[in-house]
Amino acid sequence: MVEKLYEYIFFISVFMYLLFAFFLFTHKKGHRKSHILFAAFCLSNMFVIINDLFYIFRSFIYEMLPAYLSVITASSFFLTGPLLYFYTKSMIQKEMAFKKIYLINLIP
């Protein structure tokens, strides 16, 4: 019973993250860079939850999908911290210019 509840919560949260990220990508007003960074943060969190769903349905999923897909979704966990940092930085600074030195933050 509890496992089914977790599954429903995971599916609902994946749908909500996807819907909110789509809204942020298509929203034209406000800080455009900040919206894109927060949408990427939401998508990164969505992939972390999808990885948890892969773990729950491991026998069913591994038969249908390639094995590298689980590795890609698991590695998206390392993007959540830097994306949240970039989003916060873009909200604090008026005109944040993305520099190449910032890519160091993406190294796990």
C-alpha cells in the first residue's frame, strides 16, 4: 500500500516539475535567464525522481529501456547544486553574465 502511494507521489511530482519547467521556458516577462536556470533546476530534480522510479520498477524498466538511461538520470543529481547556485546568483545580480570560469562549478 505504501509503495503504491510513493509511486503516485513520484508520478505527480514528475508531472508537476515538467509542467512548471515548460511554463518557465515559455514565460516571456521578468528575468529570462533566471527563468531558464530555474527551469533547468526543475528538470534536474525531475530526472532525480525518474531515477528513483527506475529503481522502483527496475525489472520492468531494464527490459524496455537501455541501461545507460539510468546512468544519465542518476548523474543529473550533480547538477542540482550548481543550477540552484546560478539561479540564486542571477536573481541577486541585475545583469549576470555567464563566464567560462563558472563551468568549474559543474565538475562533480
